[in-house]
Amino acid sequence: MSAAPAPHAHTPLAERLRPKSLGEVIGQQHLLGEGMPLRIAFESGQPHSCILWGPPGVGKTTIARLMASSFDAHFITISAVLGGVKDIREAVEQASVWQGQGDGQGKRTIVFVDEVHRFNKSQQDAFLPHVESGLFTFIGATTENPSFEVNSALLSRAVVYVLQPLTEPDLRKIIARVQAERALPAIESIASEAADRLVAYADGDARRLLNTLESLSVAAKAEKVREVSDAWLLKVLGERLRRYDKGGEQFYDTISALHKSVRGSDPDAALYWFMRMLDGGAEPRYMARRLVRMASEDIGLADPRALRLALDAAEVYERLGSPEGELALAQCVVYLAVAPKSNAVYKAFNEAKAFIKKDGTRPVPLHLRNAPTKLMKELDYGKNYRYAHDEEGGFAAGENYLPEGMAPPGFYRPVNRGLEIKIADKLNELKLKNNQKS
């Protein structure tokens, strides 16, 4: 089975429009463009085992099928969601039969495992001897980080290719192709405002875009509508598109409300805006990135655990996906809201950044420079440097770590909240020791 079944009238639009050659592929030009890694692999005529890592609807299955077609290989698909060791055994048996057929050299087999991260370690290990022997070429597709979800033995035998979400121009090309090929006869045209909204709603996912267009076609045929206007689009797809306008004013207003609710220590309001965004179609990974930012900007060292918890929540979402992983993000939202607040590091960062931009390039003092060579030692690099661990209390009182002639800028000013109370006490204690030494 070297190719997918021929599409028929009831085949979903996404399948009917699946590219049949590299020239038809939209997006992923960092891999498929001239001189890029996957293009070179296709042109070499020699398939190799690989893992395609990227979000849904970006072309992982398409690339795998095109490899089979390009290399004239039998194509076996295994779904890690539904399959198991039995499916792997059957694939091995089929590949063994095909290897012995033909002109004595047999025929290549590509085994494509969709959602490979769903297989456990023993299931993934079952592929190893056959990949090693060259019985078949293994291609795995995953939406999760292979470093965490694919065992190291299999990972070492496969090249990892990272696929990116489709860009807005890519998605517009898909809409144009649908119209040019009259793939949905019920729809004659799509207004520019409606196309803008569809592209935003697709959020880099070609399958989501095509499925949405297909739903619109059904509604258009029923209502005898020939043009998809923005108003009609909102009417058909309902509140979801109206509430969530990615890239529009309301989207940024809502994320602003969430951020300010966290900063204002109101967990109920923070949860409300967080759920509003999820309900409106916001990408949970985007939400996770914003929570990490809030932990750094508004909590900082008042509670350093907040940043770790935000990163942990983001990782949990990567492992579980939706909807299970969204609970970890909600837990993070509540923690950030109730945590003590400090923007001292955020302010210090901005002040240091502004200072560096306007200040000259000051030389590093000699006593702070390393002296790995004899010449550097002769030039007094590192001379008179005081090793703090050898000093009383692990602190070299009176030592200067700034460029010569530069006054202490005082960028970091701890607030009187959370852990920064203790940090301020410590800094005051060290300042007193410095003053006594001077």
C-alpha cells in the first residue's frame, strides 16, 4: 500500500486537497525549500528514519506520504492512539514479504506512526531491530517534544525535523487553492474580512481551516448563499468567532485583563479571564507563555517558586494536551494571583538595559579578568582578586565588581513583600560590611 486511497465524493476536503507532490506543499519551506534538509532527502532517493515534530495540521502526514510516493515505497500507517504491538508485528510481516518480492532487491517499506508519543517504551523498542536491519524506514509524527516522549534509543536512530505552524500567507494560499480548484462549489467567493477571520481562527492549522471551510460549504448550500461574508460567517460559526478575535483589539483587551487580574491578586477574576480566552479558542501554549512572563514580571523574587510552577504547568500541558493539561494552567493562574508581588527585577532589568544603551563600553577591571596564559598574568590579569569562598562568611567585604569609576547604580531595589523582605535584609547586611571595610 504505497499510496493513500483515491479520494471520492465523500472524502473530507482536507484529504481531497492533500498535496500529491512537493510542489503542491504549502509552508515548511525551512525544510522543503531548495537546498533545505528535507528537500535534499527527497532528491537523494534514499529515505531515512525521521521524526516529524510539530503542531496539528502542518503537514506531518502529508510529508510522510510524499516520501513513500517519491521513494516508490510501500506505506504502512499505524496510529499510536488505537494501535499496539500487534500492529507493529503485522507491519514487520508485511515489510518482510515485500522485501523479498520484485527483481531480487525487493521493495522499500515506510512505516508511519502517527502520534508516536502515545506508544510506551516497550512499544517504541519493538521498532528498533527492524530499523537497525533496514527492513523498513521509520517515520514518526508527534505534537509533543520528542526529547521527553520518544525513548533515546529510537531517537538516536532518527533525524528530528521541526515543523512550524502555517503562516497567515500560507493559510491564504490554501483558501485561494480551494477557490481556484472549485473544491467547494457551493461557495463562489469569500470576502476579504471573512478570509481574515478564518485565517486567524485557523491559528496555523491547515486542517482546521479546511474543516471550517467545509462546514461553511454545507451551510452555504442549505441557505443558498454564494458569498461568505464576515457577517454570515459569524452567524454560522456562532459566538466562538465573535468573542475571540485573534490579533484584534478584543483579544489583547482580554489578555490584558488577565494579566492585570493576576497582578492585582484576584484569583477569581484571573480565572474568569483565563477561561474566557480558552473558551474563545485561545491557544493554550500561548497562554502558558504569558503565564511564564507574568511570573517573571509581576512576582519575581518575591516568590521564586512561581516561575518554576509556570514552567511546570507549561510542560504538563505539552505532555497531556487539551483538555487535561489546561487544568495545570488554571492551577498556575490561581497561584500567580495569590503569590506576593514584586516587579523589582523587571524594573532593574529595564533600568540596566537603558543604562547600557546610553553608557560607554567600560573596560573590565584587571582583578576581575581571567589569566589563562603567562602573558596575561604578567599583565596583572586577575591580580589581587579575592575569592569570596575563602573570605569570612563567603563574602569579600569591600571588593568592587563594577567598572572603575562607576558609581553603584542601584538597579535592584527589593520590595517589602514575600522573599524579597529577606533579600533586602541580606543586601543591607552586606552593604554595612562593605561600608565598614572602606
